[in-house]
Amino acid sequence: MEQVKISTIQLYVLMVFFQLGSAVVVGLGLQAKQGSWIAILLGMVAGMVLFWMYTRIHLYDPENTYMDMLQMAFGKVVGKAVGFIYIIYFTYLAARILRDFGELLLSATLVETPLFVILTIMILASFYVISKGIEVLARTSEFYFPILTGLVFLGIALLFASKAVDLKKLQPYLGDGWGVILKTAFPMTMTFPFGELVAFLMLFRYVNKTKKIRPTGYFAILTSGVMLAFTAMMDIAVLGAETAARTTFPLLMTISHIQIGQFIQRLDAIGVFILIIGMFFKVSIFYYVAVSCTASVFNVDKFKQLFYPISLVILFGALTITSNFSEHLEEGMILVPFFLHLPLQLGVPFLVLAILAVRYRKEFNAVK
């Protein structure tokens, strides 16, 4: 594994980009219509609970990764088997987000470009950055963060200046009622994107201040949750609840409503740029974590050699994951949260935490 360190500020920026990533692209929580922002905030609170569990697992042995903790909890054989499942999981999620990236560009700008070409360019860019190490990826995120923050505030200001925002469309505030909101929050917004922070269990060991990981993570989750909730509100206030829920990329359609006079309009490129950067960092983190897990499970010393085969697996998976984007979205909303996210974000970490808590307590009592 790499012997590098990243700062808590870099951890914060990586987590914010990671959570926004594809969540802001597909219109998180809009199934709850006007209550989408409530569903997102409820998912955010649940995500903080999950993050507490992840950091608690890490604090049992800050020098080791999640793959090591699995073997400590379940034994070497079972631990490696569960670790292999996580390799598939992180690789699959990297492929899903890469497909989101390709579909976004196909529908927004590069309509005549083959999907294979778009995905190949993205995975090559990701390969180049993370092959330099996680520290380079972290520094890159620091560079882009103020730029994207400025563009976000500029976009919000231009939307209001265009008089495209109608706050009356946010009523009724509960949408179709608490039942739909709770169903959207649990497990949808809880697991995506907040529960996906389980991937950072492979990165915590690189943070230079272990005691600052938890408060930094809480602040990053709060930032992302509020931004996602506000984005959902803006989508509804501009497009209306029904249109926003049906639109494949609601944020892009929202930005397309910016028009001031005859010279400030067609700012879709700014939205595309923001979305591309977010997805780039999310793909790169899942990609890096998949490589790290593989190196740990199979005891590969020079783990950078694994970047080549895993990049090909991610690319192939993104191309073949589903036959069309509608099926891709349906799979992500119905099957993935229940059959992948809940077991691997909640079930397995909870078991690891429970076993380690009992084991460490026994060892402490024996020493005492």
C-alpha cells in the first residue's frame, strides 16, 4: 500500500465530491416530489449514523484497512471471501458511475460520439491520476473545489435573475405524504450516496489526523446533504415536481432555463462541467478502492500493477451493465439498494463492529 498522507481538508473535499458525484446528476430523491428535500435530509442523518459506524471500525486499528478488519473479525478465510465480494461491489459501482458519465455526455453534448469512446477517455483520465497515487487525487480535488463552488453559486444567482424559479411549485411541502418520503429516504437516499462512504474505510489510514476523521466526515456529509436537498428544491421550483421526476437529467434541464436578455443563455456547458468533475472523482475513488482491496485480499505487493486489469473490467462493465439507460436507472433504484447497498453498507460493517467490540473488550479485560 502507499505510504502517503492526506490532510483533513483534502478528505473533506474528496468526500463532498464523492457524495455529489452521480447523485446530483440523476436527481436524487425526486420520486418523493415536493418532499424530496426532506427525504434527502433524512437519508443524510441516517448516513451520519453509518459514518459513525465506519469510523468506529477504523479506530479499532487505524493502521489497517477495512480488508484487514474483515479478517480480524471473521478469520482469514471468511474475511478474504467477504473482501472479494467488496472488490466486486466497488468495481461494479465504478462501472455504474462511468456509465452515468457516458450517458450524460451522449444526451447533453456529444450526441454523435460512440459510448465506447467517451467511457474510454474517462477511464484513461482516471487511470492517469490515481496511478500517481491517492495524494495526487486529493490535491487535484483541492484545486477544483473553489472553481466548482463558484460555478454553483453563479448558477443559482443566474436562475433567480432569470426569474425561472417559482417557489410556489414547492407546495405542498410533503408531496405525496410521509409514506413516499420515508420510502425514498430508506433505503434510497440513505444508501446512495451517503452509505457509499463505506469505500472510505480503505482510505482512512492515509489521513494525517485520525482524530479529525469523524468531525470532518460529518461536516462533509452535512455539506453534501444540504447541497443535494437544495438542488432538488431548485429542480422542482424551476421544472415542477412531475417534470423533474420524469426527466433523466433534471439539473441540466434546470440550468437550460437560464436566460438573461439575449446574451446570457445556453449555459448547459457549465452544468455538464460541474457534473463531469463530480463523477470523475467518484469513479476514481471507487477505482482506487477496488485496486486497494484486490491488493489486500490477494497479497499483491506492487498493487499499481492492478490498475491495468481493473480499468478494463470497469470499462467492460460500464458498456455491458445494462442494454439501455432506462434499465440502468431502474436497476440502480430498485435492485441495488436492497441487494447490494444494505448488506455491504450496513449488514457486514455492523457485524464487524459487533465482533470487534466483543473481542477487544475480552482482550482489555484479560490485560486488566
